[in-house]
Amino acid sequence: MTYPINEKQHLTVDGVDTIELAKTYGTPLAVYDVTLIRKTMRAFKRIFEQENVPYVVSYAGKAFATKAIYQVAAQENIHADVVSGGELYTAIKADFPTQHLSFNGNNKSYDELVMAVENGVGTIIVDNFLELQLLSEITAEKNVIQDILLRISPGISAHTHEFISTGQQDSKFGFDLQTGQAKQAYDIAIKDNHLHLRGLHAHIGSQIFDVTGFEKNAALLADTAYSWGWQPEVINTGGGFGIRYTDEDQPLPENEFADAIIRVLKEKATQYDWAMPEIWIEPGRSIVGPAGQTLYTVGSRKDIPGIRNYLAVDGGMGDNIRPALYQANYEAVLANQPNAKSEEIVRIAGKYCESGDVLVWQEELPATKPGDILSVLATGAYGYAMASNYNRNPRPAVVFVENGQHQVVVERETFEHMISLDQDYTLGDK
Ligand code: LLP
């Protein structure tokens, strides 16, 4: 890999010097290349436009849910999917058009459903019988009609980490197909005067590298609807398109996934003599993952001769839990000189009190010294989104870069922020 640099040999993001960003905003710092985000959003849309099929590209906000990213998605006129009251609140506060939101989740509360209906969320993706009942009551009481999709667990296993694989039959998500629960849900929903059942949804997993699962999923959703004697308006095949974290990952270009889904559904529409259904996809990782990186400052090191060299940085599992949780691999570069020759192999560890607190399991780096800036690449999805205050470390700031300019879109958390909800304990004062 060669990395973008400026005349000082520093790593750049969309033309901006990462060393300057680290100096200006401090580290750890999550940095996003908004030009690349827009490019990916447009690329997804273009595939469907070229194929001339009705479509919705819906950004899966869970990958990185902040006001700023919902604003970029709105500017690019793509939809977004939320999975909690908190994500919905963020999108609303970002002035995201709620009609372009969908709401997923396996245990949406009554309050969350009311919030969604009251705020005009375009589509609720109903996951289970309780939700169907609650939504029926809420919409009847408010005398509104709510568009819904039914989420199906399709019984398709995708080749990915078990924790992020969702399509297999043994899953907490969606109505089970094999046991007839999905058909039962359909029978209830289709009769409900306040629910407008538009179609079916199934998501098979995340970080997937081949098209077969998506093809099977699209075909299964179409076949399922047909077997119920029903012509759906929408087929939503979820997200899950794999990205490159390291050389081990060989992602397909985004058009191959979408093209495969389009091809299958065109065939099904012809076979069943349907009007072409709207094809919805929900990419999260592929939109924000490659566009994000995290800058850290190098601190202490521990060299164990013959065993391993540990290089510690000022962040870790609190801003990126993925290596610890999924054994995820990343690539890191010395931001001062990313294209310099490697001299040693190190494990990049964080500052958290836990042995599993690793950011990069194994990386070849040039010589480094305390104070150098390291960038861990492709951290844009499920990095900041899964950040925590473990060990009471504040969460990083987030900066968006576009056209040579940069702006903080999430302030760095302070110690004060972290204790702002804490209360002094008084019951013991006797
Ligand atoms: N739609 C639904 C219904 C989903 O459950 C997901 C991800 C997506 C779309 C977006 O999938 P993507 O395009 O981002 O792969 N925390 C894990 C990933 C969990 C994904 C959960 N669902 C990770 O860090 O790898």
C-alpha cells in the first residue's frame, strides 16, 4: 500500500495533514474523509439508477450515528436506518427527513414505537409479534397508517464472525420462516387497517465477501412473498458488504453486490409477472468504514526479547472494541511518514487495564518514538459507535474533513462530562 502524503511526507486525509489535525484537536482523534463518504453513497445510488430499477439506499446509522453523518446522508438524498430511540433522536436533531428513516430492532419499546410514529418515521421494520401488536394499538389510537416491512430470519448463514452473523435460523432477529411464524405475521399485518405492509426485509450478516448469500436472500424473500400469493412493493436485503481492513480482506466493489441483488430480483419479477419491487439496501460499514481513521499518540513500549514488542498508544478498547471483541485486524501507519520502510514488528496496545486491549495484533512499522502519531486505518464503522468510558477514559473527538477543510463534529469528552450524571451518595450520611 502507498498512502497519501504531502510535501512533509505526512499522511493526509482529503489533502489535510493528519499531524496538524492531531496537533489541533489532540488524540485519540477519529477523522473522517467526507469526500469519500459522499463518493460511496453516490456510487451505491448510481448502480440502481444505471439499472433503472426503483430503489432506496439506506445508511445503517448503527455503524456511526452522529448528527453530522445524518446531515451528510440527507444532503446526498439517501435514507437512513435507525435501531434505537437514541439513534432516532440523533437523526431528528440533525433535521433528517423522518419520512426517509426506517426503524429496525428486535425489542423496540412501546415508547420508541410511539416516538417513531409521532415523528413520522417512514417505515418501521417489524421484528416480532409483540411489536406487531403494540404498533397496531398505537396506530389505531392515533388513527394513522404506518408503512411497515416484516423482518424475516431467512435461515441463510453468511461466512462471517458468529457474533455479527444474523441470517441463520438460530437468531434473535426477525420472524422465523421455517416454522411458519413469518406467514402468521403476514396474515396479521395484511389485515390491519392501520398498518400498510409494503414488503419484506432480511439481513444476513456483516463484513461479507461473496455475493451468494445476498443472491439467495433476495430470491428467498421474493419466493416467500410469492408463496403467500402476495406481490410486495419492497424487498429489503439489508447491509453487510465487506470492506478492506488489511491485505487479508479482498472486498468486491460495491456494484457487484448490488448488481447481483438487482439481477435476481429482476428475474423474480419476470418469473412472477410482478411490477419491479423497490430494492432497498442498508449499507453501514461500507459507507463509513474505509472513510474513517483514528489518530493516536505513541507512548510507552515494552520489548520482550524473543516474544513480542508492545507499543502502547493513548487510546484502545474504549474507542475501538473490535479487535478485542471480534479478533478484528487493522492496519496502522506512522502518520509522520507512512511510506517509510518498516523496521520492526509490533503489537499496538491501548492504555486500558486489560490484556485484550489491543488495537492492532501485529504491524510492521518504522522506528517510532514517544509523541509520534500513529493512524489506525478503516476505523470509521463500529469504532466510535461502540466507544465506551471503560476505565473512565473520555471518548475521542470526531473531525470531518472535506475539500481541505476540517471541523469538529463531536467534541472530545471531558472528565467533567463523564461524571456529569454521577451523584454523591448520601444515604450513608448518618
Ligand atoms: N441492516 C441491519 C438490519 C443490520 O443489522 C446491520 C448490521 C446493517 C444493516 C449494516 O450492516 P453493515 O453494512 O454495516 O455490515 N458491530 C459489528 C457489526 C454489527 C452489525 C450489526 N448489523 C462490527 O463491528 O463488526
